[in-house]
Amino acid sequence: MITLSVNGVDHALDIDPSMPLLYALRNHLNLNGAKYGCGLGQCGACTVHVDGKPVFSCVTPASAVQGKPIRTIEGLGTPDRPSPLQHAFIDHQAAQCGYCIAGMIMRAQALLDTRPTSTEAEIRDYLQPNLCRCGTHMRIIGAIVQAFGAVAKQHTDDTHGAHA
Amino acid sequence: MSRREPDPHTPAARADTVDAPGRRRFLVAGSLTVGFSLLPGAHAYAQRATEDAAPVAGSAAAGKLPGNLASTPLLDAWIRIDAQSHITVYTGKAELGTGIQTAFTQIAAEELQVAPAQIHLVTADTGLTPNEGYTAGSHSTADSGTAILNAAAQVRELLLESAAGKLDVPTSALSVRDGRIVSVDGRSLSFGDAVAGLDLHRDAKPVSPLIPPAQYRVLGTPVPRIDIPAKVSGGASYVQDMRLPGMLHARAVRPPSYGATLIDVDSAAVEAMPGVVKVVRDGSYLAVVARDEWQAILAMRALERSARWQTVAKLPTPDTIYDTLLALPRREIIAGSRHGDAAPAVQTLHARYTKPYLSHGSIGPSCAIAHLDGGKMTVWTHAQGVFPLRGGLAELLAMKPDDIRCIHVPGAGCYGHNPADDAAADAALIARAVPGAPVRVQWMREQEHTWEPFGPAMITDVKASLDASGRVVDWQYEIWSNSHNQRIDNAGRLLPAQYLAQPFTPAPPQPIPMPEGGGDRNSVPLYDFPNFDVRYHFLPDMPIRVSAQRGLGAFQNVFTIESFIDELAAAAHADPVEFRLRHLSDRRGRDVIALAATKFGWNPARPRVPGHGVGFAFAQYKNLMSYLAIAVELRVVPETGDVRIERVVGAVDCGQIVNPDGVRNQIEGGILQSASWTLYEAVRYDEGGIRSFDWSSYPIMRFSQVPAKVDVHLIDRPGAPFLGAGEASQGPTAAAIANAIAAATGRRVRDLPMAAGGRLREFSGQARNG
């Protein structure tokens, strides 16, 4: 048995230990967000968080991440209650086919969690591993910049509130 | 407005093919060069081959109907309303990630005068929707959107007439408000009440009571796309995400190269692997089906290791491909010509441009699910044409088309004829071997990259003369290209069918006739040249598998024409924008050029800065759809040859705008994708086979190469026909980048891709010195 802790819930799965995390998430936990794109860690469509860091789930054996906290886009928010980053992607209509988008959001979320004051240049640099074929990059960047701004403002408001 | 050509499946088109076998043999042999016009009935035969067509109407009256009402005139084929007032709208077009679901919902909502949320839209499904051929060629809004617009207006009118009878008031006393039909006396009826006793199973009329554009409430507004919330939150948005009860997972094993024959394979050892249900072998077709996807992948890899193949492929190489194409047998097509009076030529320029094979490169490899149950096959597919696919599968499986249902479910981005149909054929073949169980097949990355039908390599050659006043007086243009349309005319066009023990042969390539054109799409200059000849050397023999890619030949032709226009402008010592306007009387063309130039701040007197350049380009897609002008500012880094796009400004006129944000999204995306094609992309291959098998051997644009800024400006034309926006920016972007690189480096790059492998380093020294 392989035990995976996904979005705060433990799951005991009877799967081949060599199975990449991607297939465990998609086929054994019925999570759609992480996508098969290349199986090689070259496109980022499969990006999820392990221990708060973005990983390519297509090249990460499920057995290697047992007991570690795994977060997928399903753990961020829902269509009715989107996270700030998801909200920004909706605001910017930052998708065409959308196949790469869950991976884009998870990659950006990792940066937002660790370096929320990143500049647009730093955001672009951080997104380098992720590919989009529809050419939606400008909107993806716009959405992420907006979300960083919203989180920074929230942080400022909170800090200001604490001083008041 | 769009043109419509007969579909191969219509009776009229079939009649044209009765005497075709002789010509087919000729084409298969492909060893003769014969003038196109010498072929008896060649014109009619050529009309079979369009990628864009919906079937033509059965009656002359229907032919006058707007959009695809002409092919499907019955109102209830498009719109149904039940007693509970649920409104269902049907389109034969598919959502390919362009936002047509939202756009068509807006169109129907506007004419029915209800909120978009009240519309339920059903997309391409052979069991439910009109047959609208392929979702391709920027035709969706023009053909299907126009049909829905008119059908909805006519249904609204019929509802009002029905309600008038029930309420015993004149229709002039009625209006639609908040989804109800309201009388001036205060009484009201729901749509469900009004539709009672009303038969919508009737032909549409040629003229519809359309809402005046000035009164639009939904049409022309940036309604958010209905599919995006699910796509940003892990919803089941794609065929890849479907899970059916009892579903099995399969993988096909592709041969090592084109045409290879399977000698032997140890199927028994693989069938003993965990979870494996069956190895499916039919001649050189090999696949495996398992309970779990990872098990299927492990079994596929085991089959690959044990399979022994006899290979036969001997491909040209990138070094020899253009000479190879130039030497292939041709069918000669006159794409266009004009001959008139002109001043004497004082100088003549000549140049040749090339484009390599390009990959569609969807981020998600192709996928399909098929289920054979009780003699009926259901296939869920992201193919562009569910009806043509059904025809191909019927032939492949020796089943009646009525026993096969193909349902479109979105996949990853579609930029033309990718392996979606091939994956559907895989799923159907494997599902037939395990009846009763749904079978999901997804291609592996290396399969998608090496086996897809690429966008064809092309050569274009142009020679033009200027008179003493700097006007073009003559223009001679030639194209060498394979077919841009190897879509599913028969089972043999499906890759798996070619490897069966009883293989199917692909239908011979056919050119798409003008004005749509294939390799010659957009090859006729829109400019006011007094003399031109445009010749298309159509090459039936295909050394590498090819088919339709976004824009077809328009990408290379507009790249060539709009690059050469700049070369001519330089020779005439004219500003490139002024030089274009000098030769263009088309008002809408002039408008987008003026808008792009103004918004960009185009300055004819700008100082030359080495390593830094601006470029401009313009085209009307197919010379009959959307107008687009674009200006680009970029920098070429001398040390690396990298291109940094600093600014892009586009201006587009696509007729009446349905959703301005949707248009912007399409144009922005097209600009970035075209920039990637133009600067970085080329399929790698050698004599043994295709060698681009992943994203390192087929690099595309990454974020470090994304422009700093892209602005798209729209010209709305209220009430004008929808012109489609999906492909308008592909060609102009390439030329604008080429022109900007020429300005930055002082050197003209005529061979794509322009910036791969740091090749612009060789030019940057010149720019510094020059």
C-alpha cells in the first residue's frame, strides 16, 4: 500500500510503487487538475505541490512522496469559491484550451506562497518550465501579477489593521 | 462572408467522382506533370477537397439561407424549447478552446432575448447536432453562428406569433422580457407556454427579423467564457478527464518509422503482466489494453522492447527537403492572375522564402474513448469533424454509419489536423477487440510528436517590378507545397488503418480550390497591382506526413508577400506603411493599417538603431475574412542572437464582433503562437525518421521569449457578417517579425525559423558595423 496525503486527506492506495504521482492522482483519486503533457518534466502541465514545492507529478514516483503533504489545484478553491489566483485567472480570462492552466496556477501558487512580493520579471522567470501552446502567456502573466498584487494588498491591509 | 464548397459525402460531389478512378491512379502514381486544366472534370473533382465545408443543401431554396441553415434548414435542428421553457441550441461546430460555446450562447441569447444562462448549448455530436463538417478555417462563427443568429430570430418571431394567438393580441403588443413574452396589457406567457402547439420542425426562411445591432444587449459584449471556471479548478473539462464505469486503458505501439512492418512480438509475455487484459495485433497494428493506465503504459513499453520491425523509410533530410520538393511531380494550378496597363518597369526584385515542417504541438497528447456495446460504437473524441470521422470509422470497422456515434469532447488546444482522429481510430479498433468495455486511449508525447500530420514545408518564390514612381507594376509568384488537407475523406487517412493486415490506402491528396485555397491560401495579393500571376505547384507525393495547420498556406504566403512588400518599399525608398497604403484601395484594409500604425506610434522618420527594429504587416485572411494589421518592435541581442519582442500592436476587423474579449484572446494567442513558429520551430528528421520526439527536440516559445507587451485593437462593424478570428494573425505576425529583424540587423531572413540556434548572431555584427 502507498499512502498519499493529498489536499489534507490521507489515502491508502494499492498501486504499483513505480506509478508516477500523476496517474495516482488522476486515476486513483479522480483528480483532474494535473494533466499528462509529456511524461518528461518538460511542459509543467502535471505540476502539483509536494512539501510546498512545485514538482512534475509525471516524473515523481508515488512511492517517493508517501507521507509528504501534496497539494493539487483542487485544494486551492472551487468555481464558486476560487482562490485569489484562480479568481485572477477568471478575471483575465486567462485560458484558451486551458490544458496547461492548472499547472500554470500551481507553479505560480508556489511562488506566491514563498515570495509574494515577486516582480513581473521574477514571475516570468519562475514560469519558464511551463509551456502554453495557445499563446495565452500575456493573460497568464497578467492574472498572476494581479493575484500577487491582491495578496500583497491584503497583507498590507492586515498589517495596517494590526497597527490600528 | 464565408464560401462553402461541396462536401465529399454529398450526392452532388459523389457524382463528380464517378469517373475518378483513372485520375486517382494518375495521382497515386504521381509521376507525371500535367496541367491542372487538362484533367477532364478536374475543377468539379477538386471541389471535393475542402477542409472547411459543411454539406451543401438539398434544395435550391435552402441554398439561399444564411450561414449553415443552407445545409441544415430545419429550425428545430438548431433550437428546441420544451414545456418547461428550457432552451437547447445545437451546433455542429466544436469547442476547440476558442470560446465558441460562449459566443454561440451569446448569439442565441441575443436573438431570443433571454439571458445567456438560459441557453443550453450542445456541440458537435453525430447523434444530436447538425452536420457542419469540420470546425476549421475560422468558419465557425460565420457558418454556425450565422445559422444560430437567424434561427433564433425566426424562433422568437414564431413564439411571439404563437403567444399572440393564445393571448388574442397582435404581435406588436408583445415583447420578450426576462425570458417571458409580455403583453402591453400586463399578461405574460413563458416560452414553454408559447411553444405549446408550435411546430419548429419547419424550414427557415431566407430573411430573419434580426434585432438591430444598436439594440444588442449581449451580442458584442465581453461575456466571460462559460468553460473557464472549471478549467482553473480541476473540473472535468476534457476527454482526457472522462471516466466511464468499467473503463479500460489502452496504448498503441507505433512503428519505429513510416511504413515499418511488424515481424514479430512476444504478446504472451506482455499479456501475463499485471492488469493487462489483451494485446491487440492486426498486421503491423499493435496495441495493449489494461485495467489501469500505468499498467497499460508499462505493457506498451514492454511490447516496444520485444517488437521487431522491418523498416523501409528513407526520408529527405532538412538539408535536402527543399530540393526534394522542387523536384517532385506537380499539378499546376493558377491561383490567380491579372493583366492590365502599367508604366514601364525600372527595377525588378526576386526572392525565395522557405518554411519547414511545423508541429501542431498540443500540450495534451491526443485522446479518445470508444465503447462497443450491443453492436453500437460510441466514440468520444476531440476531432475537428465528428461526421467525417464517423464516415472514416464506418469504413474502417465495416459498420454502418448509423451504428456509430461520434461525440466531441474538448481536448487540449487544436491548431489544425492533429492526431485526434487517429486516436479515435485507435480507441475504436481496440474497443472492438474488448466489446462491452469503454476503452480510453491517450497517445504518448513521443507518439504525438513523431506521428502527427505536420504543417507542410513550403517554398515560395516572388519576383516583382517597380516603375519610376515606386509603384509595383508586375508581380510573379510561385508556391511549391504538399497538400494542406489530408483530413478524413476515407478510412485510409486514419493512421492506424494503414498498418492493419488488410490495410486501407489514404485517399489521394486534393487541393482546396480558391478562394479558400490550401497551399495557395492568401497567395493572391490584395494590393492593387496591375499585373500578377500566382502559380501553385501542388505536390501530391508526400515525403513526410502532413495536413492542415492553422491558416494552411496563408502563414507562408503572407509571410512572403508582406516580407517582400518591405523589400520593395526599401527599393522604392518608401516607408513600409505608406507603401502598403499606396497600393491598397480596400477601405477596411486601410482602416486596420491606419489603426495599427496610429496605436503603435509608427514613425516613418524614426532613426535607425542597430540591433533594434520595428516591422509592419497586413493581410485579410483568405482575402475574404478578417482584416489584421500588426506592428512589432524588437531587439536582437548581438551576443546570443536572441530576439526580444518589446511591443506588439495589432488591429483587427472581423465584422460584427460577438465577444470582444474572445476576439482579443484569439488574436493575442495567434500572435504568440505565430511568433513561436516564426522564430523557433522546425521539425527535425533524418533519413531514418522523425527525430522531434519531445519539447527539447522541438522547442517552442517559453516565458523568457514572450513579448513584453501585446495590445490588440478592434474595429467593430455592427450588423456586418461575422468573419472569424481564429487564424487572422498567423501570417502577418511572421512578416512583421521578419521586417523588424531586417530593420534591426540590416539583413533579410527568408528562411524560417529565424532565431533557432542563435542564427541571428551572424547578422548582429553587421548591424553594429553598419
